[in-house]
Amino acid sequence: MSKPSIKFHMAISPTINCISTLSIFTIFLTLQFLSIIEAQSRICRTSCGDLPIQYPFGIDDGCGSPYYRHILVCTAGQLQLRTPSGRYPVRNLSYTDPHILVTDPLMWNCLDGDHFRPTRPFSLDTSTHFTLSSENDYLFFNCSESDVLVEPKPMFCERFPDQCDSTCDSSSYLCRHMPECPSALRSSSCCSYYPKATESLRLMLKHCASYTSVYWRNLGSTPAFDQAPEYGIRVDFDIPVTTRCLQCQDTAKGGGTCGFDAETQDFLCLCDKGNSTTNCNDRTGSHRRGVVAGTATAVSVAGAFGIGAGVWYLKKLRAKAPVTHGVQTNENRLF
């Protein structure tokens, strides 16, 4: 009596193991697929450290406006701005007065004094919606007067600055009152110049020991004392305002998050239960059941493919099982 039993277990065990493994794998992919669907709008992080991340920016692919895709990077809670000249820590980010304040660790600072370190010219990608703010002033140190026109600017330059663009002003207010450290420079020369292009800045650094950037921070006080100089680079940006984004963000229509398709860069309204081309409450809009980022979309496709393959394989096994007109025996048992 024991031999048939042993023979039966040896024949059926491989089928049981195969089907059980396939079932577990199918269930796992299903759960992964459903969890991805539920996390549509939560993919977009709303902060990096203490800095808020709002439209038009995004630190996750597919979030915000495609005009600023891959521009901001959040690493270990530190927000950084990516430009052709490198990555720069973001000190402040304002949406009411749209600008980003960044710092360049290679620029001169008060601790350097008369010791100048190698630096690099700051640059922006001209194809983006970023511009260097006119509220920035650049101070250059120990420039070669045989290569750079260094002289005090006359008074009329304040009224007609375009006529004095080629001069590096040695009588600049900032050179005479260095922010935070008025006496930092003891034996070095200083002049102020605003380069209108990256190439101009690069040429200046060929003939000067170093430079730093000072921006005028708005204090919001009386007009005569409404600004104060601080070290840093102010970068202004535009906020693309579109009707679709405003409708997507409307709380009466579901309060979605503005984003875009990572592959086509078409507009998407990111919602808790999926993506829409209009707003979260629009049932007629085409809701997409993938996630925003391309990598997660690939996982969704793989999950759907795995589920389909599992169903097909189970049907194939059942088709090969002997037909017994409803009578189940040890010979045709699948589970």
C-alpha cells in the first residue's frame, strides 16, 4: 500500500511547487501594481530639508513643470541647483518674489581675507527659464590693471549705467563697505563689475585673483532702507501659469498636483487614485493608471505582464488536466 502513495507524491510534487511559486509571484506583482496606483500624487515630495518644493519645481521626475526638469536635486536633505558650471547649494527659495538664492563655496568669503582660492565662473543654461538677477553685484579682487579697466566710475554712471559698462568700479560702495567684514581686505584691491554674459565673467577671472557675488535682499521696510547686501547669487525664475494647472490644483475639482508624463512631457494632473489630463474629479478625462516616473511605469508594466503570464499558464495547466466530468481523484488533482 505504501508504494502507490510514494509514487503519487513524487509525480505530483513538481506540479504543486511550480504552481504555488507562480501563485505567490503573481500575488506579489499584483500588490506592487496596486500600491503604485495608490501613490500617484504622493510621488511628488513637497519639501527638501526646510525648503518647500512647489510648482513649477519638482525634485521627482514627472512633478512640476517640464521646463524645470532635473534642475533641482535633493541630496541628504540639501537642495541643490544644477547648472552647466556645477551644483550649488540653495539657501533660500521664494515663490511670492520668484527667485532662488544659491551659494558658491568656491567664491571668496570673509574668512579668506587676502588669501584667494581657485574659483570658477558661475553660469546658467540660457535655454531654461532662469535669469541672473539685476540685484546681484560682483566684486573682483586683485585684477590686472593692464588687462582690466579699473577706475572710479563718475557720478553720471548711476544715471546712465550703460555708458560705463566696461569699467570695473574701484570706488564701489561694496568695496568700501564689505558686507559682514569691512576690514577683511588689507592689502588687496577690489572693484565692482556686472558681467552681462558668462563669457565676460570668464574673461574677468582670467585677469583677477578671485571674485564674489553680493545680492541686495529686500527688507520690506521704508524705501530708503529697504535693501541690505548679503553674499550669494540670486537667480530669478518664471512661473508658467496654465489654465490646466490651475484647474488641476483647484480644491473644488479634487486638488491635484501639476505634473507631466516623463516620456512625452505632456501635462498630467496627479491624483491619489490615478493621473488625469484635466482634474481629479473629471470622470471623463483619460486617467492613466501608471506612475509619473518612467522607472515606476516600467514596474507597473512588468507587473501587468507577470499577472497576464500567470493567468495564461494556469489556464494551460488546467487544459492539460484529464476530464473527469466533475469527479476529482488523486490523478487529476491540481492543488
